[in-house]
Amino acid sequence: MELLIIPISLLTFLLLGYDKSQARNHGWRVPEDVLLLLGILGGAIGGLIGMKVFHHKTRKNYFWIIYGLAAILHISILIYRRF
């Protein structure tokens, strides 16, 4: 799992930036379900950082809740596996 968190977080971060750019330019958007699923599968930390950096999806409470809970779970798993 440790090996997946970094690349999935990076992908989630980049997709949030891409989606914000597309929203400004009225282009093809990344579905919210995809962004949320990536967060659940390991990209929550990248998702939270992307939300802050790109100021994207910050008004959607369910993004904060899902990314926040998933980040806590992922960090807990990483800590637990270390001991």
C-alpha cells in the first residue's frame, strides 16, 4: 500500500489542477466520482493538497469529509504497518 499512496496522491493532485483549469476554460471535466474514488484508493493526501493549492472543490463539504477520513485511514494504516 505504501508504494501506491505517493503515485495515486500525485495523480489526484494533478487531476484536481487539470479539472480546475478545464472549469475555467469550459473544457472537458474530470467526473467528481473519479476524483473521490482516487482519494479513497490512496490519493486523499494529494487531493487535500490539491484542493488548497488550486482552490478547487473547496465549497463541496463531501470532498473535505471523504478526503479527510480517507487521509486519516491511510496514515493510520501506514503507521500500523510500521510497527
